[in-house]
Amino acid sequence: MTEKGDFVALKFTGAGSHALRLLSKKLPPDAALEKATVEICDLATARGVRLLFDAEQQAVQGGIDVWTLDFQKRYNRTTPGKAVVYGTYQAYLRSTPASLARDLAAASAGRFTLGVKLVRGAYLGSDPRHLFWSTKEETDRMYDGIAVSVLRRKYGDVLIPLHGEGDKKFPDVNLVLASHNHESVRKAMVLRKEQLERGEERVDLVYGQLMGMADEVSCELVQVGKTAQGLNGYGVDQVDVPKAYKYLVWGTVGECVKYLLRRAEENRDAVVRTKEGRSALKTELVRRLGL
């Protein structure tokens, strides 16, 4: 099913109750889990496919972080500046800036590319409330602040380096900006354009939205890309062509329903986006009819 350049998202807990027990105790994977994960990573490397290891509930997230970073150390050295394995960072968690700073320090010390999938978060209904930022505005500020630091490869007032890391070179990073928030996506697009105009080195970046959600965001990215590619007299290194991916959930309804419910919880501001989408559809209809 997958082709070169595709992404595949995985959940360690999909391996069953034994994996849950190991993760909750922050124990290493057993021989069978290790073998299965290595086979997946080897195949992904051979096919040019990238792997996104999803974030989950905090009861197992600590173990997931350890496992994911271990596989990043092994597989993100193959091609300099290119990640095969990505970890997921949830901006609504108060601990995320420090967690990401810790992994950036590990990437710098280990000389591997850190794969970062940045999301706002999806476990509001199950994890302890004190772990989250108090307001959506705080979460938005964290998300955008982390995104800017990663895109610029520079620490800031949100993503603060570990003690002693501030003077070191920011490691290579690849970023999946997974967001249905139009404002966050547009901020990243503006920053990328400014970097291009200044001739700055840019990180490997793709944008991601769920299939059937925030289609107006995805379509805008695609349209900007088509426009950029169609500019006569400009080479590919002179225009920024956004790469948009749609996240497709597959499986039975029973297998997928909990995931989709979490996405609905995460996207409670969808009513506002629906109004934006309706306005965008109206504008496009008028354009196509030449009215």
C-alpha cells in the first residue's frame, strides 16, 4: 500500500496487553516486540517510508517516549538530515517543551536527525487535568512557539534548551506539523517563505490533517503548492512548495471509533472551522462560475 515518501502511523499499544504492561513500567520491549518493530523499521527504510509513533495516554507515554527515541537513534542516522522514525509531541501538555528539549539534546549528542510530529493533543477526556495547560490560548501559544523554534532550529521563550545545551548547534530535525488550525498552518507558511527569501537553510517539513477534517486547510496548501510550481522562470529551490498529507484511519468501525472520538474531542472548535470552510467553498464556487 505504501510508496516512497509516504507516512505510516503506528501505536505501540496495538501489540496488546503485554506491550501495555511493559510500557506502563517503562521496561524495554521483549524479544518478540523488538523483532517485530525492527522488521517494520527495516522495511520502512528500504521503501523510503517514514514511521510516526503516536502519542497515547500518560500512563504509557513515558515508555513510548523511551522506545521511540531508541528507534530514532538506530534508524535516523541512515541518511544525514532525514528521519525514518518520528515521535509525537503534544503541545497541550505542560511537560512537552522540556520533553522535546531533552530529545533534541539526545539527537545533538547522538548525531541523529530527530523526527518531530507536533500535535495539540487528544486525551483531554482520560488524562489528569493538571497535566494540561489551563486554556486553549496557552496551548496555542505552546504549539506555535515550538513550531517556530523547530522551523528556525533555534531555541526561544517556549522551547528552552536543557542546561548547558544553549550554546550547542541545534540538531537536524524533520517536522510533521499536524494541525487543523488555519492560523498555525499559515504562520508556518509565512515563516518558510521568509526563510526562502533570506536564503536560510530550512528543515524538512510536511503538513498533516485528518481525512475529512479541515479540508479547507489542506486544499489551501495544495493550491499554494500548485501555484508555486507553476511560476515560470523559478526553480524548485526558489519557491516554497508546501507538502500536504491526509491522515487516513483504516480498520473496522469498532477498531477506529475510539480514535475518531478522540479526534472529535480534540477538534471541538470545528464549528468555527465549518464556518470558515463554508465561506471558502462559496468563494471557490463564485470563482469557478466567474460571477
